[in-house]
Amino acid sequence: MGVGRDITDRKQFEMALGESEARFRELAETTNAAIFIYQDAETIYANPAAETITGYSVDELRTMPFWPIIHPDYRDIVEERARARLTEENDIPSRYEVKIVAKDGTERWIDFTGARISHDGRPAVLGTAFDVTARRNAEEAQKRLTAELKQQRESLKKEKYALERVVDQIEVGKREYKGQIGDAFKRALGPMLEKLRTAAPAELKIEIDAANDKLDSLLGEGTSVQRMRLSQLTGREWEICRLIQAGQSSKEIAESLNLSVMTIHKHRERIRRKLGLTSKNIDLSTFLNLYRDTDRP
């Protein structure tokens, strides 16, 4: 008498499991990503890419605790997340970047992804990691450069402000010095020009006023009488003055402005009146050319 048991399903499961493990190892041994499995704080599997990233040989990784590889600044948070992942907590990130310390002491950044698995009937963590040190170093270099540029801009801004203050002080000194020279010239030449103007005929007084204006301009004085009169001109009158200075006749000005000659004559009379040119002996064109360099007030 015998007892038989059908183990076909179990054999098929074991075969499928063996095939899956073989495919996993084939993939893990050829990928550029570091793949390792840690359980009870020990590394029980590591692929060749993990050796490249950490500097430890595969045999060394399989016989040493996992935590010494993690940089001290990140060790606590990695341990905490590993314990939480093994207890199936769902509020922990499955992917994050962390710093490790290679065997030769160099620091590297890895992009780590962890998942809870079952190994030999007990919970374990399957981790994959990519070396992102170059990218993180570039980001840190960019941050440092940005900070340095900001500091340089602030420094240049301060230097510019200080330079502007120095320039302002120089300008104030120049104006004060120029004012002192101007006062000396005015005290010496002013009475002479005034006496000459008093005794001069009307047409000569205009030239004396113009000379006095030029002197005031050179010495930095205020607005002269003739400049005040020029400031009373309207835009159209000022435009006609510029055409007169250019040597155009009333007819030519009328054609340029699309106005009648009579209208131009009326404008010229108003301009003479505003400028105080009451004497017919004073030519408007000659007077305006004495103030050719004068901008419109």
C-alpha cells in the first residue's frame, strides 16, 4: 500500500522561481545601475556596478554592514527610512538623493530608489542607485558662482555709489572754484561793460549784451536778459527763428511751413517785440545769430 502526492505545481513554481532569479542576475550583472539587497542592516547582494560606485569589491560589500558606506550626515535618515520601509510604512519617499563615502574616502552622490521585497521568507530592501556626483557638483559650482556674482554685483554697486559721491564732490568743488573765478572776472569786467553799454548806440548795445551773455555762460552765471526774452517765444516762433538763422527769407520760410508770407511777417514782428528789438537798425537775423548756440529754453 502506498501514498502518492502530486508535486507538479511545486516543481513548476521552483522552476519558474529559478528562471526569474537567473533573469534578475543576468540583468543586475550587466546594468550600469548599482543594485544591492540589504537585510538586517547587512548587504546580502551587490552587483558589479555597486563595486564601481563605492570602490569596495563585491565580496567586501557582501560581508560588511551597509551603513558605513552612507555619509555620516545622511546615515540617520537612511537608517530611519530603511526601518520604516521594512515595516511597510507608506509615507516615506521611495526615491531620494543621498551622499555616500567611497572606499578611498571620496564623497559621491547617488540617486537611490528602494523597495521592500521578501528574501528567504523575511523582509528585505532592494535598492538601485545611479551616480549623480557630476551633476550635483555642477549644481554646487553654479550655486557658488551665482553667489560670487551676486557678491561682486553688490561690491560694484557700492564702489559705483562711492565713485558717484567722489564725482559729486569734485563737481561741487569745480563749481565753487569756477564761481570764484567768475566773480573775479565779473568784478573786473562788469563795470567796464556797463559803462560801454551806457554810452553805446542801440545796435551796439545788442552786441554788448550778447558778449555779456557769452561771458555769463563761460563763467557759469544765471540766465541773462536776452535768454529770458528768448524763453518767451512760442514753438512756432522758435521754429521761424531757426529758419532765419539758416538764412532763409520770409518767402522761403512761408513755403517751408506752408504759410503765407504775410503770416511770416506778423510772426517776425512779434518775435522782434518779445526780444526788445524796437530799433529798425537792428537786424533780426544778426541778433539771432549772436545766440546760435542757445538751446530752446
